[in-house]
Amino acid sequence: MSARMSVRMLVAALAVTALPQVVLAGPLTPPPGPVGPTNKTLGEVEPRVAINATNTPGDSDATPSVFKITQPGSYYLTGNITGVTGKIGIEVASGGVTIDLNGFVLGGVPGSLAGIACTESGMSSIAVRNGTIRGWGGAGVSFAAIGLVNNAQVSSLVVSGNGGGGIRAGYRCAITECTVYSNTGIGISVGSDSTVSNCRVSGSTGDGINGTVSVTVTGCVSNENTGSGIAISSGVITGCVANSNTLNGINNSAGGVITACVANHNGGHGFNLSYGTISNSTARNNTLNGISVSSGCTILNNTCAANGVLDGVGAGIFATGNDNRIEGNNCMSADYGIRVTGIGNVIVRNSVSGNSTANWSISSSNVYGPIVDRTSPGSASVNGNAAADASGSTHPNANFTY
């Protein structure tokens, strides 16, 4: 056998040894007979219903619509939709409906009605998400036109330029991560036991965010609205910003909690509350008072600066009623630092500075810790690990003017 033949046989043997992994993967030929169906319906492949003239035709009844959903289920857009004068864009006449705008635009025209509206009272479990609703004559999303829709969810929408408000919801609803701007009327309106979180609202001709009782508003920004930035009857407002609104920054008018919020440059009060608690918040450059309270409130560890601007007369904190506790706040550069006209209030451990009319204005029949004048402290400089007390008082409830 020649050397050349031996090399060829060796190469062939090596090639054969490399084949078992490929061969063991399975037969190289399909089973006999035609290829069979998977026996899956289109609904099983895509278990949703496209919104179109075939699947969801509209009507011209008392609530005329371009498209109408009459059965529970999951629905979605396949493209942009343009409205029609005198009609709702998508009418929802059944509970248990989810609408995915799928990133598309639901665009209104002059004289159109709401973008998406529920037209049967007492419905529940409606969800709308992921798209843009703009330019409708009515509200962008209306869950409150005929009765109130409960347990609705609205998320990841851009809602703008609508004539009847941005998003109108009912009881126990959740509005999440929406951008709502330049709507005529209230930007976002919810009923009791609802939540509004991580939303951005601006340019409304009413309140930016408005709610009734037991409402929670978290992580929202509400700026440049004609009404107040955030106005609820009672509930919890946390981590929110309300700037440059025509009326108040944040209202919590009938008992609730405001925590870690900011209210600047508003035409009324920065914060306005009654029978509630406000803590660790900042109010600056508001036309009236930084924080205005009536009765039964706790005002704790807040910062108020330069309120009472634009010809307004304001205090850092103004308590018009009785039985409030004002503690640990710092109020500066307003007309009044802390002003109290009611009775039975407790004022301890606060500090004020540089207020033009009076640093302190407290009527009779109130309780307050000693007020220590340290406007000229005369203390020595400190460079080291220890120093003598320069506060001028060791009283645990002392208030300071500095």
C-alpha cells in the first residue's frame, strides 16, 4: 500500500469518528405522510382580539362610537386610530376588558367625544395601557361618564390635548406611570380607595391630580396646572412634587398624611391640610403660606423658605385653628416665620430666621417652648473635636430665632 493511500484512509477514518454526535441527533427523514396541523386556533396562537371594524364595530346609538367592545376579553390595536366627529373612539360596554394600545395613537378630531369611555354603569375590571390618547373633544379616558367604573387600571399612557380632562376613573382604581398634559379640565381624577403613582401631570385647566377619600398619591409630579397640583379629600401623599400651579401646591383637606413632598412657586399655599400630618417636606416661594393648617394637625420637621411672595402675605407655617402640634420645623425669609392665630396649639423645637414682618406671631392661649434669640450668637469658631454649647438654652423644647 502506498503512503498516499494510507494518508487517505486515515483521513476517512477520522471523518467517520466525528459523525456519531450528528447521527445520534435523530433521523434525517421526516415521518411518512403529509405534514399535519397543530390543531391550534388563531385565538390560541394570539389569545387577544384586534380592534377593528370587523371584530368590534361601532354604532350610532345614544353613545355613538367608532369601535365598541361588548364582551369581556383582551383587545389590542394593530395601528393608529383617527376619531370621528360626534363619536367615542373606543366604547367599552362590558366589564372584564383589557385594552392594549400596543404603542399606537388613538387620535381625536374636533367635535369628537371621549377617546375611550365606559358607557354602562356598575362595570368593573377595565384596564387600558401602553399608548397615546390625544386630541379628543371629551376626556382621554373616561370611566366616570355613566356611573363609576370600579377596579380599573390605567398604565403607561400619554394623554394630551383632550377637551374633557385627561383620565377620569372611579372607585378602587390604579393609575400608574402616565404622562398627562395640556388637557381641558382635571388631569387625573379618581374616586375613593384609589392610587395614583409615578405620573406626570401638567398644563391642566383644573387640578392636576384630584381625588376623594382614602386616596394614595405616590411619586407624582404635578406642575403648571390652573387649579391645585394635587388635591384629595383624605389619604396619603408621598414623594410628590407640585410646582407653579395657579392655586395650592398640595391639598389634603380632610385628614391624611403628606410626607417627603415639595411645593414651590404656587399661587396659593404650598401645602394646605386639616386634621392631618405633614413631615419632612419643603415649601418655597409660594404666594401665600408655605404650610397652612386649620385644626388637629401635626407639622413635623419641614423646611419653609421665602413664602409670601408676589405681593402675597405669607408665613412659613400658618395655623389658623386649634390643637395643632408644630415641631422641629425651619422657617425663613417669609413675612412671618411661624404664625398661630388659633388656641391650644403646641409649638416646640422650631427655628426661624430672617422673616420680614415677624419671626414669631403667636396668639394667647397656646403652649410653646422658650423662644431663644440667637440672631447674634457671638459664639467662638470651632476647629476640633469639642465645643461649649452655643444654643443659649438647654431646654429640650426650646425654639430658636437665628
